[in-house]
Amino acid sequence: MRKGIHPENYRIVAFKDMSNDDVFLTKSTANTNETIEVDGVEYPVIKMEISRTSHPFYTGKSKLVDTAGRIDKFKNKYAKFTK
């Protein structure tokens, strides 16, 4: 491994999923000014919109998308071009 190309400032950071308030701890070099208390210990926190606890691929739950409404809207818009 080459010397001097890897960061030296790894620390424990809390990542917080804002969609379901799940918090998990891992090592990171990401900078942040905010902190959060987890199990009585204060950690820097990185806020995320989606994580493994809320992503449909990992949870097996998917959001219902209104595809029928879009298809009907498309058909109505281009119905005048049909022969």
C-alpha cells in the first residue's frame, strides 16, 4: 500500500436517517459541526435522507407510484393524433 494517500483522521461518527430517525455508528472522516448523544456518549452526526433501514431495496417495501394516472394522462394528451 502506498504511504501518505489514506486519511489518518478516522473517528466514530453517528449517521442518522432523517426519514425514520434510525441512528448507526461507524468510522468516518466526514466533517460535521453537529453532534448527537447515543447511549450517553456524544458523537458527531451526519444526517442522511435514506439508509439501509429505509431504502426499498433493503426493506422489501416499495412506494406506490401512480403509474395509472400518468398513463391515462399520456393517452388523453395524444388521443388526438390517433387515426
